[in-house]
Amino acid sequence: MDSKKIDELLKLMQRRGVAEFTFEYEGTVLAVKFAGAQGQPVTYAPVAAPAAAPVAAAAAPAARPPGGIVIKAPIVGTFYRAAAPEAPVYVNVGDKVRKGQVVCIVEAMKLMNQIESDVDGTVIEVLIENGTPVQFGQELFRLGPA
């Protein structure tokens, strides 16, 4: 992918109000994080990566009542509720979480990425099944007041 196509992709993501995204093309991964309301790029770092199997498209989420704080997937990968199959899950419905507390793992390209809560709150809903592929920005948990 040439720099002109990358620039077009970045402008499209800014117009759509995307905060961050990861894009893979022919074995190269482009990870971009936008800062501020205008969406100015902070990082623009193509990284060579081995080709990965395509991730199945996620089903459209069912309508959920508004309210609460949502923890979303910051990357594309596989969602895991625990560090290992035999380990206890990080959080359950009803658990209180603190800002910075690990709530799950998203595996991407054989790397286990710990996902932390950005706020204090109480888990009111787990929105994804364990072992399910997730897309960037897909809702994982809904939190209520602490």
C-alpha cells in the first residue's frame, strides 16, 4: 500500500471520528491512534507482521438499553475472560472494578494484550462470549456506577 492510499485511509478515519484503529494489508500492520477532538494522528507506525487468518465478521449487536460505561476492544483479536483456561475470570457481573484493573485479554497475533478499565465502576453486563473474535471498537463490558 503506497503512502497516498494510507493518507486517504487516515483522512477517512478522521472524518468518521475514529479514535484509533489497526489495519492489516499484505502482511503489514498499520496501527493509528488519534488524539483530541479533531483526530490528529499521534502514531503512524507500519510494523511488519506475519500473515494472519482473516477474522470472521462479528454479528450485529442486539439493542441494549442506554446508559452505563462501555469498555471496548482497543484491537482486533480473540477475547478471553481469564489469563488461562483453568484460571479464574478477571471479572464477573456484579464485581466492582477500579481504573487500571485488568478486565480481560484480547489475543492478537499470538500476543496476549491485557485490557484495563478506564474508570471505576461495577460490571453490569459481559457482552462477549469467551474465545470469540472481536473487532476494533466492539463493546466488551458495560459498567454501572461504582
